Amino acid sequence: MVDPLFGPHHLDEPKSEYVAWIDLMGTGAIMEWSAPTASTNIGKLQIIMAECSELHDVELYPMMDGCYALSNSEDEILQYVSKVFYRTSTIMIKRHVGELDAPTYFSPVIRGGIAKGDVFHGYDIDGTDLDEHPIQDSIIIGQAVARAHSCEGDAAPFSSVVHPSAWDKDKFGALKWCPSENHAERLVEALDTYYDFYSKKEDIDYSDKKIREHRNMAAGQLLRE
């Protein structure tokens, strides 16, 4: 069929859900420089997100170097994202202090965005040509999906921006996830080592301007929590 059967009349009432988008920073540049490093970090993030989902009421939609997590519950989505950030940050901290046998500068660095709004799950869409294909169950569409993805670009390393659609009177513009001041300080120290390494790498597309920006954003956000 030239024009696949799929139209707006196939969409039933959307679900109103919280959507979190979490992804690795700089995957494209690191993939060009070292495919094994980027691929390893993609695998680690997807494992962490899958394992953390077993403890929370969330649905996952993996997208190579990132993943969408959806939930009806604000508490569930915030606790889930906090757990993913904590586990991923612990890798970097433990590498930095020598508890793990891998260099700090190969660690995964993530950030995210959280929004709320209408979403359509592929498995809820019937009567289209998608019914013929297993990828239907991997599709997520909607306003909240776009919002979460968009506001992630404004987040600091190891931080998640909360879109106004997901705010309430007790929440601010960024997720507060760090369990202690000590953890935040150790993470910022590890990130300094990470950025020191990449500031000296001329064969990777990571400008001095972006490194300074990300370093300052991380310290400003994490040490403020």
C-alpha cells in the first residue's frame, strides 16, 4: 500500500500519564571516537532502567541511548527516575575512588526530562496497518512524550528538568534525587575528572565551551540540592 492505513480516527481517548525521558549525554560524539565505550554505556543504562522498573509501576520504551518511562503515578515516576540517577551516578563515584576497575572518564553520564499529558500506546491503537507488525508494541506517541524529550535538553548532567505540565505546588523545576550532600560532592569531584579528560581530547567532538557549561551546570545543580 502506497499510503499505509493509519489516521486520526484510529486514535481512541489518550491516557494522561507522567513521562520521563532519560538519555546518555554525548553518545554521538563518543560513538564516533570509541564505539565500544558508547555501546557499553548504552547497555549499562538500559540494564539499569530495566532493573529499576521491576521495583516501580512504570512502562519502558527503550530508544538506543535513552529510554522513556511512563506511569500514572507522580510518586512512582519520581522515585523511579531518582533510583536510575542514583545507580548510574554510583558507577562514576566508585570508579573515581578506585572501587571499580574502570576509568572515571568512560562512565555513563545521563540527564532527563519529566512531563505529564496525553499519550497513546501503540498496543491500544487498533485497525491500522500497524496491526501487522510487532513494532506496534514499541510505539509511544503524544504531547507528554514530546515535552519530556524537549526539556531534557535544558537539564544539567545527572539532573532532570520537570516540565510545567508535571509541576505541583511542592515541586520545582528540577528533580531532587541526590540522597546526601556527601554523595553530591563526590559526584561533582568525579565529574571534574571526567571533564578534565575530555577537555584534553582533540579527537572527540566536545568543545571547551560545552565542557565548561556542563561542568558548571552539574556543580550548580547537584551542590544546590
